[in-house]
Amino acid sequence: MHTQGRQLWIFGMILSSLAYLFFIGTFVLIGIISLIEGETPSSDEILELLPMLGMLGISFVGFIFTWKKNQFIRIKIGALVMILTAIGQGLFIPITRGWNTYIAGLMYSIPFLLPAILFLIYAISFQNKEISNVEITA
């Protein structure tokens, strides 16, 4: 069972890494293209981008918390932070751009929500197994 848990944790790490690389890379690429074309973002665009970048940064801090494989409380905290920010990202887009953009909100939140759920399942299931395997000596 320990190997399955390790695989769950590794899969979550891979999914998270790909999601962060994709979204951070996209934001950087859009910024570079805008600079090359000489466009300056409007204040509305900046006000829309800053909360998303803030949530992405907070989510990344949660991801850093999940790096220690056998520290289950840290993994739970990191996973919960990732889940909350994924929900925030998923709700932010429809709230600011109209509820007909809920698909875009899902596209932003699901890549962070799935690995966070994997981390949470790993932490909860294997912490419970570790607790049940501890012998009580008197």
C-alpha cells in the first residue's frame, strides 16, 4: 500500500508542476508579447490580473508545503490551501466577467484542484494507516 501512496503523491507532484509551469509560462509569455508589441495594459486589465496572480502565488506556497512526502500535516495544509485558491480562481472569472464564463473558471481551477485532492487523499489515508500501525506500549 505504501507504493500506491507514493505513486499518488508523485502523480500529484507531476500534475501540480505542469499546471504551475503552464500558467506562469502563459502569463510571462503574454507579458513579453505585450512588451514587444509596445502595448501597455489598461488599469482594468491589471486589476483583473493581480488577484489571479495573487491566488496563483498563494497556491504555489501550498504546493511547496506538499513537498515533504511523509509530513502529513504539512501536506494537508498545503492541499487545503491549494483547494481554497483553486475554488477562488474558479469563482473569480465568472464573478468578474459574467456567469457565462464559468467554463473558463473551471479551466483555471481544475488543474490545481485535482492534484490538491490527490495530496489530501494521500495525507489522510496514509496518516490514518500510520496511526493504526503504531503499537501502544505501557
